[in-house]
Amino acid sequence: YAGGNVEFLIFDTETFNYEIIENKADYVESELNMKTGWICYSDYPMLRDIDTYNEFSQSGTEVNLFVYNIFTNKKIKVATSIAKDFGPKWVDDYNFQYNDPNSGRRILYKLNFND
């Protein structure tokens, strides 16, 4: 990852129409569900060396985990940690797992469309 804004190109193979959608969840720790347009991501920073990692780990900085839909712009805050990453990964179209910042275990998050 070299930084900068990543955009999504949605291409219709039948009509050859396309749409470019800005990625408002442009972070290092992110996972896109290409079928639904949901991104699970955190604002955990890119740490390029062990000294920066160690400094950040001791900083007490709040890190937030979100899901965001690139089609609807809906954003939901899922969890918060203190200077820990989440490692989000989709398991299917509407569920993803992430690291529990307290126990280190994986937590399953199910999208609730009533939020």
C-alpha cells in the first residue's frame, strides 16, 4: 500500500456502463465485500517500522472499527480499542470477524439492517 485515495470502479458487463465511487474508508486495515458494497475497516494507522509500532502501542490512542457502504454512504461504528488493530475479514455477504481487543479472540459481527 503506497497511500493515496483508492476508488472503486463498478462496471456493467452487459451495458458497458461504469461508475467510479470514491472510497471514503481509505485505510490500511480494510476489507471490501464486493457483492454488497460494505467495507469493514478501522482507523488503525500504517506503521512502517518496529519503533513506530512500539510507540503507537504505548500511546493509548483510540482505534475505531466501522462498516461503511459505498453505495448508500451508511456508516456504523462497531467497536473501539486502545492502540490495537482489528484484522477484519468477511466470512460471507453480511457477516465479518474481527479481533476482540481485550481477549484476542475473533468476534463475529452480523450486519443489522435496522441500525
